[in-house]
Amino acid sequence: MIKRGMELVEKIAEEDPGVYSEGGKKPQFVLRNIREYDALIELRFYVDTPKKMRITKSNIIAQIIKEFEKEKIEFSTPKVIYRQE
């Protein structure tokens, strides 16, 4: 699932019109941490003006949510399990 999720995020970032990719500045992924139930993946990308960063990031996040739902990829959420003995 991690590999598929990374592929989707990469495709979304590369196709977003707000992401600046001229001169070889393609979006980059950094796998920051893997824990028992999740993986923390950071996406780094460039925009041509600082004003575009917030809206571009928002558009990418919205598209990630949409595509993950379509592919049935779930976001990790903390869960508490109580055991009675």
C-alpha cells in the first residue's frame, strides 16, 4: 500500500499546474519514518512564486484525499484498544 500511495502522490504532484518543475526541479519524496501502523512521507515541491504555495499545497492535499478514497487507501489514525482481563 505504501508504494501505491507514493505513486499516486507523485503523479498528483507532477500533474498539478501550480508545481514548478522547470530546470529539473521535480517533486521529491522523503520517507521520514516507518512505525508499527504508519509511514510518514514528506512531499517537497517548488512553486514559481511564494503566493502560490498555500493554494498549490491545498489543491494537492485535496487531490490526494480524493485519489486515496478512490483506491481505498486509508490514512493511519490512532486507535486505542482496551483489554479486559
